[in-house]
Amino acid sequence: MLNLSAFSRAAAFGAFAISTIAFAGPAGAAPQNPPFPFFFLPPPMQQQDVMAPPPVEYATPSDNQSSTFQLPPRLRRQVVSYATREAPGTIIIDTPNTYLYYVLGGGQAMRYGIGIGRDGFTWSGTQAVTKKAEWPDWTPPPEMIARQPYLPRHMAGGPGNPLGARAMYLGSTEYRIHGTNAPETIGTHVSSGCIRLTNEDVSDLYSRVNVGTKVIVRPMTERRADLTPAVR
């Protein structure tokens, strides 16, 4: 009588031996078709993935890149021809063209680019410098705080102060000729009526101006050519 149990064990052993021989190969050789195709391994990392440069937006700027704001050429401090009957040492504010002229005499003036009052805050007239201050403190007047309640009630002088490095106070008004910590606003209409220059320019002007200096502020409607202002 045939022993089925022994036969089954022999058949199973033979199948195992055949499968072992079929999948065996030279040492280190990878099978062409893996025996278990339902197991997926991640693709190997490519060299370019390891050596890829960082995104451009995170690149560190080179040391020779300058962060200093540069005024447009027309707004930079320069000596220009300026015909006027005003005495040397007079300051003339050309509101429409955003220039300040310091009269040198002999038909010349030192011209500075300025920022002026925004719409509704320009003014005109004649004043005199009544006070000078270096790195002045800033105390916004009540009218300004009423319009902008978020402003500080007082700010000590320094690089972060909006009055900048120097200030020249005009008459008994709240208006000043002063520096700024925002040089990009030169040539624009942004202030509440004060005249602003870059800190470098206001320091230069400050060294030329004395208490009592006459300041003439031209009205906004009186537009003139840059280099050929009319004779008064």
C-alpha cells in the first residue's frame, strides 16, 4: 500500500529544492525579476540631489553689494546756477520741484533734494531759523497725534528718530528743516509740513546755517525749471 504521507513530504522537499536552485545565482548578482514584485524599494538617491545648490532666494549677498540708498542724480547735493536777489545765506524752498536752495552768491546756490508736505499740508511764506539741534528729540504736536493716535508721545534723538541727525526750527511754528531715517522719501510729498533732507545733506546745511537765517518757502503753484529759476 502507498504511503501518501511520505510521498507528500518528498514532493514538498523536491519543490523547495527546485525553487532554491531556480533563484540561486552567482554571489552578489541581483535577480532580473525579484521573486516578490509587490515589495517596492525607494529609488537610489542621485548625485544631483545631494549636490543641488540652495534656492536663489536664500543665497547670501556678496560682500560688495551696498545697502546704502542712493538718491536719483537730480536730488543729490550740488552747486547750480541760481539767479536771485536774496542775500547769500538765504534758504529758498522750491516746493513744487522738491528742492532747497542755499544761496551762495555770484549767481550760484547749493541745491539739495527734499521731501515736502503731502497734499493739504504744504505751506508758503517767510520764516527765520530760531533754533538748531543735533540729533533732536521728537515730541509730536497734539494735532498730529489726533490724526495719527498710534504715534509715540515722545522719542529720544538717535538714528531711529524721524527727525534725523539735525533740525532747524522755523519761527514759532511746528515746522522744521530736518533729517530723516527714511531717505527714500526724498523727492516725495509725505510730511505734515516739515522739510526733510537726508542726514548727510541736513548735516551739511546745518554747518552753513545760523540762527536768524531767512527761509523763504515758495507756494506749491509756483513751478519753475530745475536750473533756471526766475529772478525775484
